[in-house]
Amino acid sequence: MSANVTAPGESKSKREGGLRFWMQRVLEECERVRQDFAADPVHDLRVALRRCRSMADGVMAIDPDKSWKAMKKAGKPLFRALGDLRDAHVMQETMERLGMPEDPVTKAILDFATTSEYILKQQALKALDDFDQKRWNAWSKTLPQRAARIRPSVPVFKHIALERWTEARHLQTPALRTRSQMTLHNLRIAIKRFRYIVENFLPDLHDLWIEDLKYLQDLLGEVHDLDVLWSKALELNAFPGEAAREHWAEKIAAERTSRIECYREKTVSNQSLWRVWRVELPRDQQIQAAACHRLRIWASFLDPDVQHSRRVADFSLQLYDKLAAADLEQESDSERSRALLRMAALMHDVGRSRKEKAHHKRSLRLIRSLSPPLGWTAADMHLTAVVARYHRGALPQPRHKDYAELPADQQTQAVQLAAILRLANAFDSNYNGRIKALEVRQQNGFLVVAAEGYSPRDPAAETIASARHLMELVYHKPVIVRRRAPKRKAASKQRPSKRRAAATA
């Protein structure tokens, strides 16, 4: 996985270090910070923590292992405490730049920042003492190994980046319209999240975009610093009079406006950076394909037999396509139904990650708990989860809560797709891949399913016989399963020998 990108100018060893490097770097920076909590070590430790937490944020969208969330949570108190200390350092730097030493407002803010710095150092020291370095060190060995299981997949991480792009782009309109502290801060956080995905997982785009991303983030960061400074000045009642208050209000407003206008110049035009970035991210069918790829990778971390699920998905699509060819397809949006069926098949066994018993119900809960990837909706995830749930066990019933929550038309769709998935799963119920291909045809009022490799004396035949019942209910036809002879390869044409040619002549 390409989670090892750094800004230009950083050494090759850093670029090659990836997650393991940055997690070890956190431990090293902890020792540097402990000495005196100076500005540079505090910044460096926050950068290392941010790298680790942002990598975890990206991988969590694919890998369901709870250690990623635990690692993020473990680093959060220290990151936040160091952030408060960093804010005090920034406040000092901002006032030294904007104010004059003899100005009473400057003196009041600097005195407050100095006093706060001492208190915040004590709080940061406590957070550092509470930080479980031993557990962090253990994660630095196990989590990079999990990350390495994800093959470099630019389309998937571009898909995640597009989600972050969409979120940030939507927040820009209210931010520039109101220019309030809250909306601009939310925009800044969204752009940071977009930048972190690009920074950690899309090295080629990072090299192209880093200067612009950092520029926009810095502009909005300075606006935030000015907002915090003004709020603190008001809280301290640092102004000796109304004239001083108006003077500082105008000065901060001017500084703030100039940065917002610089941001606007880069993002609101025909050459907007949003348009530049969007060109490199997925479009149309690419979005759907990447979303499915993400779900497939997620399922592979939980499914104890990925090859079985892939065979079941293949059988499901063969049945679906053959039924459609036989004019038995019932859904109008066949392509969408086909995609949902495929994902239900690929994810139907994720509940087996814990134990075999009632795993179909756990599969439903796990799938429903997922945040829908871009291109999918919560309704899609719900329907897919219900289809996966009925690959075995009881038939769909109105008393089943998740099934009953579906709209009436989706209940019909769920039952149809579940019937196909249930029979497809039965064809590989022994997990040995003996059955290779399926054919479907209508014959004398029956629905005949011919399976290459099937034998009525095989132990799986009883499971198949039971699984066909739901399909019989859906299509109102008896289903017969027969053995299909393997297709013979076409014989290659051979040139006649000279003797045979002479005899023929």
C-alpha cells in the first residue's frame, strides 16, 4: 500500500518508511518533546501523530479491524493537548507580528499566552505520561502488516479522495457566503481531510497538488488563528477603551478579509483548483467500480474463505443473466440489481469472521453498519444486507425487522435476489469448487438448472435441493437441477499428411 508519501524535500528513507516509520517517529518525538515542550518538537510530534491518525482514517474505510480506531483514539488526547499548546505558541507569534510592544492590547494577550503556556505544558506533560507508548509500539508492528495486505489500489483511494473532495466542496459555498468562524473552520478541516488522503495514498497527485493544498490550508488556518485571537481578546476585555477596540477590530478584519479573498481567488473561477483536482478523480462508471472494489476489499478482511464467496458471486451472476435471457427477470433496473446481487454474494459470509452459528444474521448487521461509499446509498446497503442475510436459514418473513423495513417493491426485489444467492451458495456448499458452470432454461413448465460437476449422489445435492425452494416460490415454477456435461474444446484443424493427400488425389 502506498501510505508512505511525504512532502517534497523529505528524505527517501522517510518516503520508504510508511506507517511503520511514522509510528516509530511518534515514540522518538515523545522523548524530544518531554525535554522542554518547545515549539518545534511540539509541532514535529503533532505532525507524526497526524500522519499516523490520517493513515488510519484512510485504511479504516477498507479494513474493519478495530485496532485502527483504537490507535486513533489512543493518540487523540496527546494530539489535542499538544494542539492547545501549539495554539498558544501561534497566538504569541501572531500578536508579535500584528501588535507593538508598548500597545496595552498586545501586552495583555502576550501575558495571557505566556501564563497559558505554562499551564498547557503541564497538561501536555500529563497527556504524554498517559500516552501508552508500549501499546503504541506493539501497534507499530501489527498495523503496518495489516496495511501491507491492501495491494496498491489507486482507484480505491481516488474514490476515498473524491468523497473528501465532495464534502469539502459542498462546505465552501456556505463558508464564503457567511464568512463565519464556524463555517470557515469546518471548510478548513474538510480540506485537511482531503489533503491527508492525497498525501498518504496518492503520491503522484500529492506531488502535483501539495503546494496549492498547503496554501489553501494555511490561508484558512490563519483566518482561524485570527478568529481565536479576537475571541480571546474579547474574553480578556483586553481593550483599554472603545477606540482601541475598534482599531483592533478593523485590523483583524482587514487581515482576515485579505486571506479569504486570496482563498476565493484560487477557488472561485474557471481555473478553480476544485476543477483542477476533480479532473483526476473518478467519474461516472469509475465511481461505481471503485465503490464495489472498496466493499470487496472490506469483505476480504472478514471472510474466512474469499475464494468460496467469489465462486458464489460467479454462480449468482450466471443464474441472474440466464434468467434474464429466459425472460424471467423481474426487475426494471437490471444493472443495479445485478450489482447489488454481486456485492451481496461477495459479502454474504463476512459474519463467519467470528463464528459459524447464525453467521448470516451477523453478516446483515456488519453490512448495514457500513457507511455507504460514494455512489451507494444507505438504502442500497440495507437491501444488500438483507439479500446476504437470506443466503441461508429461514425464508424472508414479515416479522423479520430488517426485511419488514424495506419498501414493498424492494421486498420483492430482495426476495428475488436472495433466491438466486441461496441457490448459488448451495452449489458451493462443500467449498471445494467442484461445480464449474451453470445453465438455465425453461422446459415443459419447469425451470431446469444444469450444473457442470453436479452429481445427485454428492452430499451437496441435498443442500441444493433445499435451496431451490425459494426460487420456486419466486418464479412459480418447479426447479430441476441436472448434471451438465463439460463443454468440449473445439478440435484444432490439422493439415492432411502427404500420403493421405496423395491417396485422395
